[in-house]
Amino acid sequence: MAYKISDDCLGCGACADECPVNAISEKDGKYVINADECVECGACAGVCPVEAPKQD
């Protein structure tokens, strides 16, 4: 299952920098994951300071 970023997102962008397939983009100060592009690697979850990315 693809990852999804919760409302806990601080908007720091650490997850986007870590994503190997560029599936994460910024929208209105928060980050979102394109589920169709996510390869479920978990790299985003590993770098998030508030554990916002979670598997859906």
C-alpha cells in the first residue's frame, strides 16, 4: 500500500528530498504523495521528524 502523509506534516520537505521516484510534492505548505508513483520504499517515513508518512 502506498504511503500517505498525515496532517502532522510540518512542511519541512525532508521526505521529498529522500523520495527516489519523486512521488512527493508540496501543496499549500504541506507535502503529498502521489499514490500512483509511490513504490512503498519507506524512505520518506525514515527521515520525517514527526512520522507523518504512513502506509495507507
